[in-house]
Amino acid sequence: MSTPEHARDEGNVHHLRRDDTEAIPPNDLDAEQAALGGMLLSSQAILDVAEIIAPADYYRPAHATIHAAILDMHERGQPVDAITATAELTRRGEIARVGGASYLHTLVQATPTAANAGYYAEIVAERAKQRRIIETGTRLASMGRTAIDDAEELAAAAEAELAAVRTAQHWPDPIPLGEHTTLPTFPVAALPKWIGDQVAAVAEFTQTPPDLAATMALAALSTAAGGRVHVRIRPGWVEQSNLFLVCAMPPASRKSDVFAAMTDPIYDVEWQLQDETRAARIEAETAKEAALAEAEALLSKARKSGDGIDRSGLVAEASAARMLAEDIAVPPKPRLTVGGDITPEPLTQQLAIHRCLAVLSPEGDLFDIIAGRYSARPNLGVFLRGHKGERLETDRITREQPSVDKPALTIGVTPQPSVLQDLAEAHGARDRGLLARFLFALPPSNLGYRKIRTTPVPEAVVGTYTNRLTALLHTLTALPEPVTLAMSPQADQAVEELQHQLEASIRPDQPLAHLLDWAGKLVGATARVACLLHLADHLHDGWGRHPIDDATVHRAAEITAYYTEHALAVFDLIGSDPATEDARTILDWLKRPKTDGTWRTTIKRRDAVAASRRFRTVAQVDPALALLESHGYLRSESGGRTARRGRAETTTYRVHPSLHTPVDGPDGR
């Protein structure tokens, strides 16, 4: 088995001269390559290797990067091979760091058989353990030379260090609750090319993450189609195509610039529609005012005193004139959007008039309103019904009660992350399902790392985006009635597969177990995104003549998988789910020594029930344990949540060694 030239300089302990081995930590690059090659060749090998080693067990950092990418792809249900892994690493901006696409093919060629991937992983694990023993010895020697006066304290620390080496793999630092590892970048390639080109060019010019422009692009498509085009997945299951989207970024992130670049065509079309209908509106208003004036003039005559006045006749003529006035319908001023500072009651009125509307804003005013700026108990009904398309009415008896069937509300906003926390605290936002309706994006800020001189968005790119979005808006707003698109049998099958995957992901020990409300709408959201992609794909070749195909569903699933990872981060950030508080309770318990003064190095599910009186059954602790495992505080004996789909009641979790370290304080915290 050969070692690539660019890796050979890092050395393999078996290839070094005797006097060099003292400076090079134990490693086996051949075994590392073969383990990764097996993962690229076989999904079973991914499970086998993941049971034994983690990214931190590799000696070569590039190998750790490849391992982490493969695990992420496998968790998302994506196929894994040298080509798809190259695409994933390219998307992450890490392909050059690992040696390029050719190196992934080298890994495959360097693997004798994928069936032995577990054996290769054991070799890697053994070398990693040897390195940790050396590191531990170095740390203990350093501790012995420092000013530690208490020999018992030194012995206890040494015992904890050695126990960690004996009983656990290498532990990277845990991720504090409320924080996350690097979240995935929006899969721009899943968008139609004319949209993806605009997103990439705007992101480059403004030096912002593509997530921001991509999220607003979906909001623009939703503004055009929401309520006007529906998608039928199968008989009895129809979804609207409107979305609730939020991309949270800190101040000074150039959100307004990106917002304008992606939504300007909407406001241009809105102005055009208003201008085109101006004459008809003025004519109808004038006719109505004339009829009302005639009715008022007749009533004035009827009010005059004196004989010879046919009051009954005048009243009858006035009534006829008023009825004529009421029969004159004044077309409303066309609207596609409302401002982000609109309150629920005016929004209800506007939806009653226009039925399909979008709340678009580069700020978080809407969330401030929902969170209770003007009312301690805001009216959430308009948002809940506007997403689902349920009949919307008001209960105000002092004004005409508007009602509308199948309202469709689109939301596309880019608030600051702190606004999300305020939203989570709004009365009813979580338990009534408002938060569950949003697709969240929480991209990192580029502040401090932006290029100063950038390439403007090419005129051809912005021209194509503007023309096609404008055409789509005109086409869909002109529809006399909503249109329902069908899915092909293959697309229906793809949706069914997504449903199966979702069921597995909401089991008690799985990532979405504590987000059942949000996860319950995930497949429906995927169908909505697929509908929008289909409309954008077939703008000029008859979107109504083609069913939505399975390839489009897979692209939509890639997009909603991205939003799933970000939703996990957002719900953890805002702390609105019980699992986060439960996890903090268990974490505090793990930081305290047992009554005999020893530390918990392993626990079982049933042990965690003892952490607090808030837990009554083993099942209640599962979401919290899954959260602690995903943050690195716990590690199951099976090697992590990617290795197995279920958890037996006797599952053992190893506890992060950092929680064993005695600290000052009467309660060990």
C-alpha cells in the first residue's frame, strides 16, 4: 500500500529511521487510508468504522476532515462514494485542504477490501490510544512539576486521566449547550441555475453567506406561488406552496443589500400591477361616488318640508341609487407584500382582501410584534391559518368581519439572532405551533473576514434573475383560480421514503426527538419547496403540463435537510424546548460527585432518571441524553448515534472526562 506524496512527509511510524520514531507520535497512515477508503466503498463500512473511531482519532488532520464529511452525508441519507464526497468537501470549501479530488480516489485504491474496514479502524484506534497515553504521561509529568502541594489531589487527577485513557476514546472538548459545530452551508446547487447564479453572485459581491440570498430567493418564489399553486402529493394530501422563512444574522451583515437584490423584482411587479389597474380603480371609484351622491341628493329632497313632495317615491329612488352604488365593485389596489411592522389585525384585513400576501423585511419587526410589543397575548391565529390555508375570520363585532378561504401568507425576514429568543418567549409561540412552521437559517457571520474589493453581480446574471422572476410573478398573479400540481409516482415514492426517514429520526434517542412539532411539518415543507423548484425549473416549458418528478423532490429534500440542521441549532439557541433544560439538569448532576466522593464515568438511561424529580420514566430522559451526546458530553458504548438506530434500556453512556475533574464549591460545581 503506497502513501501519497503529499502525505508522506507527515510520516508513518513504520517507514521512519529508528532515531526518528522518538519525535513522531505513533500512527499508521496506511490503516487510516484503508479505513476511509472502506467508508467510501460501503455504507456498512461507515457503520463499522464509526463504531470504533471518531474524527479526532486520526493522526492526519485531512483524514479527520474526510471522516467527518462522510458521517454527515451518511446521517443525511445521501449516497457516499469518492465523487459525492468530493462534491460535499467542495461545498464545505475543504477539498483543497484534504489533497483534492484525486486523493479521495487514492483512498479507494489503497483499500484492499471494504469488508476489513473495521479491522483497519481498530489499528487506527490503537495508535490513537498510544498517542493519548504519551500525551497523558506528558501532562502528568507537567502536573508533578507545577506547584501542586496536595499529593492526594495529584493522585486523583492522575487516576482520572488514566481512567479516561482506559475507558474512552479521545474526547474533543464538548460543545456548550446553546452552541453548535459548524452548520452546513445552503446547498446552492439544488436551486434552479438562474436562481443559483444570482445567489452565488450576490453572496460574493456582498461578502455574505449564500444562505442569506438563497433563503430570500425561496421567499421570492413563495411570494409568487403561495396560495396560487398547490401540490398534491397523493389523494387526500395537498399542500400550499407558501413558506415561512427566517435567516438570522448579526448587525452589519449587509442584510439589506442582499434583501434588495433578491426581492426588488417583487416590488417592481407590485408597482406595475397597481399602475395597470389605476384607471379601472379610478373609474369604479368615481361611478360609486356618483351613485352615492345621487342617493344622498334624493334623500335631501325627501327631508325637505312642504306639501307636494313625494317622499315615498324619493326614498325608493334613493334606495335604488344606493343599491346601485353597492353593486359597483371597486377593485382593490393590488398588493403582493406588506411591511414587516404590520400587526395581526391589519394583516387579517389585508389577507381578507388579497388572500395571498408576503411579509418581507430585512429586519425583525414582525417578530417583535409577535413577541408582544403591542399586546401581552398577541393574535397568532392569522399566522397559523395563513400558513396552513385554513379559513380566516375575526371576532371583532365593531367592524365588518372579514373572512377568506385558503389564505396564503409568506414570511421572509432576516432578523438578528437575539430576536429569535424573544420570539420563543412569546405566549403560545411554541405550544400553538408557530415556531414549528418556520424554516430557520443561522449562518455564520463573515465580519472580519470579508474581501474589500469584490466583483459586482454580472449584468447577465441579474438580468436573467429579474426577467424570470418577473415573468413568474406576472404569470401566477394572473391565474383566475388556484392551480394544483401533481407529483409523479416516482416523486410520491420519494416522499414516502422521506416519511420513513423522518419516523426513524423522531424516535426517543434520535436527533429530532425533542422537535416533534417542527419535524411533523418537515415532509410537507419539502413538498412545498419541491413545488417552488418545479415552477422555477419549468417557467418557459409548461410547468402545468409536467408532474413534479422525483429528482426535484430529492433536491428539495437536500434543502430541507439543510434547514433541519439549522433548526436544531436555533431551537437549542433559543432554549424553547424542554430537552435543553432537561439536558442542563442532567449535566449539573454529572458535574457533582457521588455520595462516596467518586465520579460517574459511565451512566445508563435509568441512572439519569435520578438526576431530578422532574423525570418519572426512562423515556423522559431520552431527548436530553441525545442532546448531550450530540454536544459531546456523553458517548454511547455503540460509538455514537450514527452507529445505531435504537437504544436499549441498558445502553451505557461514557461521561466526558472533563466532568470528572474536582472543582471548588460545596456541590462540586
